[in-house]
Amino acid sequence: MADYFNTDNHASNLPDCFKKDKASNNYKILETEKATCNMIREELYAVDKILDINQAKGKALDMYGERVGQPRGAAEDDKYLLLIKVKLMRNLANGTNNSIVNALSSVLNCSPEQIVFTEYNNLSCKVKLESIPLSLINETGLTTSQLTAIINSLLPVGVVLEELEYTGTFMFSNIEFDYDEEGEEHGFENGYFGMVQGDEQDKILPI
């Protein structure tokens, strides 16, 4: 005979010589014990969950920020998590193009190939962000000026981001009535425009 334990009704697991109905003390005591164990188990799961910074929220996220020296300011949890990641990656970036691209791609959770920086010339100390998918920015909820501040914080001292351009997928065909047969990335139905950074009124974040 196989053993079976009823996890929903602990009292039902008692021998038949014990009272097991809902009005019995046995049922009430075991239900109290079950509720207490479930509460402790949920707390343990929550502690284990916030050990992953990507799952941390509220006060737990504040503690991560305090540890790396990143104040929250007016940032909500999602943006604050990005600021903490920027702070961490800033310590790893060594000022080279590859390290900055890798840091930014890690923060935005994208491939480094999707981010392209170019120099104006060797003497200007100015760079242009040639390409970054607009969809990535929309997913983070950052505005263009906030992202610009983040990028400038990753650049070496004395180097500034002069121009920033976001790439979209919308395009016109060179041939009349031509269209994307796949309909997955381009065109009027699923494509989206890129944009060039402009002046905005945003919340000031402690970047």
C-alpha cells in the first residue's frame, strides 16, 4: 500500500481513531500549523528571490543601491535597477569603445552589435552614437535625455556624446508598390520610426 499525504487537509492523515472533522481540535491545530509553515516557506522564497538583483523591489533594491553608492532619487524600481547596473558597469568600463559598448549592452540587455559609436575626429573628443534600436529604449522606459546622461557617465573624462540617433525599422521601397512579404519587421503594419534626440523636460535622475 502506497503512502499518501494529503497536503491540503493535514487532519485527514491522522488514524481513524482521531477526530478529523473541521470542528475538531485536531483539525484546527493542524490547520494553524499548516498556515504557519506556508507563511515561513513564502518568506524563505522571497528572501531567496531578492538575492537576484533583477527580482529585487522596493527596500531590497534600495539596499543594493546603498551598497554600490547609487541614490534612488525620483527613479521608480525599473529605472533604479538600470541606474544600479550602470553604476556597476561604470566600474568595469575602462574607457575603450568595446568596454563602453559592452557595458551599455549589458545595461540594456541587448547584443553589443546593436550599439555603434563613431568618432567625429581624433582631436574633437566627441563621439556620436550611430545606432541603437529604439525598441530597447522603449522597453526601459528611459527618455532620450536620461539615456544620454547614462552614456556620458560611461564615457572617459573629457569625452562627450555630441549626437545620438535612434534607429527604427520603418522604410520606404525604391520600387513602387513593393513591400515586405514577410511583414515581420518593416513597412506600415509592424515597422516603427527611429528618432533623433531633442530637448525634453524629464525627471532628473541621480546619474
